[in-house]
Amino acid sequence: MVPRVNDLEDTKRYRQISKIPYDELVTFILDYLRRKSGLMVFYWSFCIIFIGLAAYIRINISGYYPLRHIFLHTLLGLAIYPVIIIPVHEFLHIIPFLTTGAKRIRIGMDLKQYMFYVTAHEHVVNAKQFSLVGFTPFALISAGLILLIFHVPPLWKWSLSLLLFVHATMCAGDFAMMNFFYLNRDRKLYTWDDADKKTAYFYEEI
């Protein structure tokens, strides 16, 4: 059973191991993106596969379409579609949060850090629950885009393959946070956010 916020204040049972203000999250994310683990090998491998797929499609459409059409679809894949997909990505974080019993879910952004986020105010989750929340958008959007790529005309394959890669890079923060839990999988960890103070807290069961 996952404890509540008040339960975590019992110093005989739990110990706070980290406290991260949202304006310091990028530093935390970059740190855990660099830390080697099986999870990060999985993530970076898919990023490489996705950019490889885009390059393969680009080579195959060379000479078949005017450059202005290719440029338009490049713009769509690198800039327009990624902006459009942000709300979908964040919504797919909300669904697994709801399955954990979260009620006060909030969506926010920090343009200085180029970061969008979904948080459940004062709702505690364990490592498995957090990983479900973090992994769901990557899995569902990647799978959906791959299916589309195999069923659309070549120019659309190009723009959607670029989106597939760009969206994967947009998931870097999710994977960094999951990597924190993965590297500490021998410990029983919990996390919760104070959305008002814009701070994330991490606790360990003693």
C-alpha cells in the first residue's frame, strides 16, 4: 500500500532523500540522462532507430518530389507536429495518474526550461506507478506513429518519421526521472509533488 504525504513525515519509517524545485529539474534530468543503465540503453537505442528510420525514408524519397514539398514536410515534422502533439503527450500522462487514484492533477509549463509537465498535487506514487505515468506517452505515441508511417504516402512518412524522433527526444525528461528510480531499484522509494510550491519530494522507506 502506498503511503500518504502525512505518513512520509514519520521519520522512524521514512527518510527524505531529495527535494527538487521545478526550476532545478533540468539539472536533475541532465544528470540522470547521463547515468548509464539498461533503461538508458533502451531509450537511446530507440532514438537512434527512429532517426535511422527517418534518414532511410528521406533517402528513398529523393528525386521523387519537389524540394519545396520535402521542405514543407520537414517543417511539419520538426516544428508544427511536435507542438500539436504536446497536449496529447500530457493527456497520456494524466490517464495513468488517474489509475493511481490521483485527484488534483495539474498541467504546467516552464518556458525558461522549455518544459511542460503534469503533476498530481500532494499525491504519493511508488516507483512502478511513476514509471507507468512516465512511460505511457512514449509507448503509445511511438506505436501509433509507427503504424501510421506504414500506411501513409511517402511524403507523410517523412514528416511523421521526423515527428517520431522529435517526440522521442521530448520524452527525455520522463526517462531521466524513471532512470532515477531504476538506478535505485533496490530501495523502496516514493515521490510526491507540491504543485503550489513547485517542488518534488523523494522519500525512502527505512
